[in-house]
Amino acid sequence: MKPSSLSAAIAEMAAPANRPKLWYGIWSGFAVAVGVAVLAAAAAFFGLTPWTWAYRTLVAVKLLTNSLAWLALTRDRGILWTQALNTVADVVLLTAAIYFTGGPYSPLLSAYVIVVTVLALLSNLTITILMASLIVLSFAVMLVLMVAGVLPPTPVPGAPGQEPSIGYSVTAIAYAALVVGVPGFFAAATLQQLRRKEADLEKRTRQLIEAATQRSQFVASMTHELRTPIHGVQGLADVIAAGVYGPVTDKQKEACASIKRSAQSLLQLVDDVLQLSRAEAGKIDTRTGAVDVAALVERVAASTSWIVGTKKLQLQVELPEEDLPVVVSDERWLAHVLVNLIANAVKFTPEGGLVTVRARAAQDAVILEVEDTGIGIPPEDRERIFEPFRQGEHGDTKGYGGVGLGLALVMQLSQLLACEIELDSTIGKGSTFRVIVPQIWRGRTTGVIDVPQIELSPELGAE
């Protein structure tokens, strides 16, 4: 057992949140001590054993250690030491009682179950294993001492081999009630607590589901409402650039073009928020059909010139000379995956760099690749970049901006379309995102939903 694990287990027992369990253990300890005292009194009354004085001493020591633990909890001082002393005393005193009632033939042997059960329910796995090991060790030491003749043999109460007396029968029944009753009580209390927690968890789960549904509805409504003014900004920029309101200089035309690109970027962000919300809720509908991948790549690359904007980098397309096989998929969402990968590559590629979009055939699939000469992605970031609102270490802190939705949406849509995502990246040299599209449709379908569909751009042929 590692020292760190033992320290953590001890720290857990000392935590304030664990105090109710410690109090529970204290009161149960007093109850067990009283029960054992009654059994000892019955054994003395019916003359079942000559070791009455030993039983009284053991009960007295147990009451003393339990009282010390109770006092420490009351004063909030020395809690761990007194609790440890009380638990170890339980094992040692019980082993002594087993010795005085016949050693390995003692009817008290099953009382070890009480100690282990109470520890398992009130502590943690590490403490329970330690005390179980101490129990085995204590019992083994007692047997070794008896075999070596250090401890003399002791008779079993009730004279084995003879018919049990009424007194022995009454005492045995009371002892059985104690051994069965204490673990049964703790087990029942624990199950009742688990049921309460289960009910609370179910209630909380329903609340979370309801909150998620309301959030999705809110996001869908808000993103739909945001699209209208963004389209208005784009339209006014076109009208101003066309000179409808008077002569326009070249600088003013450039400003209008910049306004339109910014509005398009904002529109893309709004669409990403909407689609990510719908994907998480499993409410995106798929409309499968034959997809000409080569035509799709060329159309997407041509329609994403606004993403590059005034940034001085090259966007090129590489397609094989031979015809690519036709795949069965949803062309709209496949295009959206490609758009987001291109946008991500452009964002993280410095000026003078190159973004390459290519497609190639593979066995029973077509592979789409978006390669850039950007900053690269460190190995520790290659999983979390596909999480919503997460970027790598070199993301927003280096001035690249963004809120971390594009790749999260790529992952959601790829799972919907049964596509695989692969990533190769070298720090300072760039990254390659690879989408493996199966030729045979293996994706999921959902019913058509009642929220507005995405509008990628007129060039993509979306609705």
C-alpha cells in the first residue's frame, strides 16, 4: 500500500464532512459494549465460564476507549488518535474475548464480522483493509501463543459435547441477535441513505435535463433572431459599396468589404453555436444521398474566400486525376465539417502560410484532409481542442481569438455522419486534420426538428 494512499485515507477520516460517521461509530460502540456487558452478565449468572473477571475487564476497557473517542470528538482535539486507539482496542479486546471463550472453537469468532462491517460502512476501503489485516494478525498471534503453550487452553462456554443448558441457550440466542442485528442495522441504514441519494440524484438529473432543454430552446431562438440583423448589416454594406447613397471612394469600398467579412464571421459563429447546441441534444436531422466529394471540395473552397479575407496566405485544393468514388452521406453537414476545418486552419496559420484542402480515395472510404503550416498543436491539447469552448495553449493567449466552437462542432457532426477524425501535428510546422468518410452510410438519422436550419452560404447550396 502506497504511503500517499494511506495518508489520503487518514485525511478522509479526519475531514469535517466525515464527523457524522464518526459520531455514528461512537454511539454504536457504546451500544455494542452494553450488549457485550449483558452477555458477560448472563454468562456469569448462569455459570457458563470461570473467566467472569476477564469479561468485566474487557468491557471496562472498551467503555474507556470509546469514552476517550467520544471526548475527543466533543472537544475537536486528538480525534484521529483516539479513533485509531478505539478501533484497535475493538480488535484486541475481541480477540481476548475469543481466547477466554475457547480460542479457535469460541462462539464469539463470528463477532469479527461486526468490526469489519462497521468499519466498511463508516470508513473507507484502505482503513477497512488495514483493520481486516489486523484482525487476521491478532487471531494468528493468539493461535501461535496457544500452540506454543504460552497461553493455556480455555473451555468453550456451554461445555461442548453435552446438551446445552437453558442458560447457555438464552445467552447464545442473545449473542446471535447481537451478531446479526448490528451488521443488519448498519446495512439497513446504509441502504436507506443510498435510496435517499438515488432519489435526489434522479431529481437532479430531471432538473438538468429540463435545464438543458430550455438552454437549447433559448440558444436556437436567440441565434435565429441574431441572424436577421447580421444579414441587414451585410446588405447595407453592399448597398453602400454599390454607391446607392452617393459616390464611394476605394477606401470606403474596402471598409464595406471589411464590414461584410466581419459580419460573415459573426454569422458563422452564430451558426456554430446553434448547430453545436442541436448536436449535443441529438436533434440534427440527416438527409442522406450520393455526394460527389470532388465537387463538394471545390465548391467549399471557393465559397470560403471570406474566411481568408485580407490575410496574406494561400488556400489551394488538391484533387486526384482519377475520379473519386461517390459516398453516401449528408452533403450539408459534410460541407459544414469542411468549412470549420478550413476556418480553423486559416485562423492558426500566420501570414505567408499555406492551407491545403485535398481529397483522396481509400479502401471503402474517401479521405478529406485540411493541412496548414500553422503553429501546430501540442500532444496534451489534441483531445481537449474538440471540446466546446476549449482551445490549446497557443490559442486565444497568442491573439488568435475565437471561442473554441468550430472543432467541437466538427467532432459532433463527424460522429453523426459516422466519420472518423484523425489529427497529425508538429509544433511550429502545422497540422493536418483528416476526415474519413465511409462510402456506405452508417450514420444516425433523427426526425426533422422544428428549429431553423443552418444557412452556410449561398455558394454551398444550403437552405
